[in-house]
Amino acid sequence: GEDVEQSLFLSVREGDSSVINCTYTDSSSTYLYWYKQEPGAGLQLLTYIFSNMDMKQDQRLTVLLNKKDKHLSLRIADTQTGDSAIYFCAGPLGGYQKVTFGTGTKLQVIP
Amino acid sequence: DTGVSQNPRHKITKRGQNVTFRCDPISEHNRLYWYRQTLGQGPEFLTYFQNEAQLEKSRLLSDRFSAERPKGSFSTLEIQRTEQGDSAMYLCASSLEQYGYTFGSGTRLTVV
């Protein structure tokens, strides 16, 4: 079935760049999302990218999409302690209207 | 409009009891979704509504689960005869068409 996979954990030092990776199975997805979840909170939409784009930049966030390899990444420049959270890659897979989420990558920022 | 609102924030119930959660979406959003999230996992889709019509239900949604969205506004999710395996965070989201879900803070259910 349709799937979204992410590495479980990433640790970076404050001020460094973080790169969170995601692979997905369905190449027909028209758009893909990155969500952020802080402890005890709901999910916050960070950014999204349409499938006809290779890259999208939004302030400290850069999203790269490689459709051939079905690979999506989120780069956070100048990572801050407030960026510590779980980051989810998500998209409508299999032509369905609903969004399928990955298992999430926990980002730990070391001061 | 302050976003998607979910009530209650926390619910502790005894096994076998029925529980009902409420979600108030962003007013202009026509789509409403319910997801379930357990510890260490991403949200899993349960069901979604377009206006008042329930258009898709997951296999995860057993006969004990029912969701409604009367008049296409707020939605309720009811779980009958709760089991310990139902313990999870229940998340509601809304969107205008299929772009950019906005999530509520969730209802954490603990079945003891």
C-alpha cells in the first residue's frame, strides 16, 4: 500500500543546519507537506510543495523534491532550540483525498 | 475564528463506557478529517467529511466508532464500548478543499 517513511531521530547543534528526509511510494501525489508537532500539541503546517516544483524556500526552510527517487527533504537553516519537535512528511497517496503521514522524525537541538 | 477547536482536551474513561468528542472546524472550511495518533506514530486517517457527507472511512474505524457532521459544521466522534486499545490522541483537522489541513490540539483518550 501507500507509504511514507522517515528516519526516527536527528540531533543537531544550535546554529547548524538540519536536514530531515522522507521517502514515499506514490509518484502521483500532486503535493507534499511538512508538519511540525511540539510535545502535547496538534500538528502545525510548516510548508508544502507541489509536485511540479523541485524546490521551495520559505525563510529558514528549504524543501527539496526529487520525484524520480520519490524523495522529499526539509532543510532548516540556523536551527534553534525552538525547532526541537517531531517533523512529519505527508501527502495524498494513491489518488486518495486523505493525507497519509510518515512516522515522524524527532529533531533534538543541542544548545 | 481561532482555528480548529477540539473538546475535551483530555478524557479518562473506564473500559466499556461510551465517549464522544467534538470538533469545531474553521468556519469556511468544507472538509473535516478525524485522525488517531498513538505514541511514536504518525497520525492515522479515520474518516473525512465534505460538508455533511461522510466520504471515506478507514478500516481502522470499527463498528464501535461513529462520526457525524450534521449541517456540515461541527463534528462528533463517538466510541462505544471503549477498549484499552482505543487509548490515543484523536486529532481533528479541517481544510478548504484538499489543501493545507489545519489541525486542532487533539483529545487525549485514556481507557482504564
